[in-house]
Amino acid sequence: MFIFPYAGGSSLVFRDWMLLFDKNIKYVPLELSGRGIRMAEALYNNFDEMVMDIYAFMLPHISDGSPFAIFGHSMGGYIAYELSERFRSFNLEHIFISGTRPPEFSMSKLDYETDEELIEKINNMGGTPSELFENRDFLNIFLPIIRSDFRNIKNHLFIKKTISTPSTILHGLHEEYNVEDVYAWNKYFYNKPKTLLFDGGHFFIQKFKKDIVKIINDTLINRVT
């Protein structure tokens, strides 16, 4: 099981999930460059560089034909989408895309000229304790990371593809955009994905982590459809 984080996130944000996965699911922590245990490394120059770095990390774990699944939240959902085609010749069993609309929708809202605008945006989305925004040391580390992630998503040219892997879409009912937009993902799959809605905003994955991991366990181990 591989999990791709949201913009500004690291592998640490999903560390609690490891304890909730079924014993037959092996969770492989994945760290992006420039954060967490890879803090000393440079941030990505573009989205393709990020995707290829993740692909190179995953390859030794999947090249023997072992079944695997991927889960991506927000930016991680776009990573999962971009990687799906590269995994056609591997044993990808399921894709979980969480907290994001399909890439056909405008990315213009990811442009923030000042730190103040960016902080307000992040604060409104939830997911980050508000007191951290008063910590200058934290901001000096965090803001360049999330600004880089936002820029790379906004500047990336997403090519429309149709995915054959079984998939589940998870989404919060109280996102800042029309929740109906999430159903546009149906056009990106040969078989319509299962869509699950949660009573929360962009970071519903925090409140509902036990429910979400149960969905993953049921889908991969218990074969609940």
C-alpha cells in the first residue's frame, strides 16, 4: 500500500494509518523530496519530476509482480492519476483518489502572490493547527514546500486518459467548490468508480481516518464492493 500526500504534506501525516491497516496489507512509507526524512534534498522543479521520483522509489517494491494499491489525497490524487498509466504492466489492484476534482477543472486558485494570501488559504482549508501559522520557523520551512507543490500542479499539463484499474473516489461534502464536480471522475475510468462522500471539508481524512482505512481494508482484503 502506497500513499501519496497532499501539497505540503509528508509521510508523517499518514503514520497513524499504519496501525489500522489489515495485517495482510504492507504499508510502504513514501517520502517526497524536500520534506520529512528527505528535508535536505531539493524541492521538485516540476510535477513530472515528482511523479518520476515516486515511480523510481516504488519500482523495486512492485517489479516482482506483487499486488499493490495506491491512495492519494488532494495533490496525491493527481499523482495517482498520472502514475496509473505507468502501472499498466504491473499488478495494480486498486486506485483510491481522495479530496480532489479531475484535472479538467481550473487550477488558477493555486496562485498566491503573498505569504499572507497563502496562509489564509491553508488556514481556511483546515488540516493544519492555526497556532503553527504564528511560528516563523515552521513557516520558513513549510511555505516554500507548499508554494512549490501548488506551482507544480498549476503548471502541469494533464493529458486526458482512461483508466482500467478498479477505483474508489472519496470526497468531502463541504469542499469550497460544487461537490457535483467530483462525479466528473467517471469520465476518466472504463468502469465507473465507486464514489463515497463524507461529512467534512478538504481534510475529512483526519476526522474519518478509521472509516477510510476500513474501506481500504474491505476493498483489498475482504473484497467488499
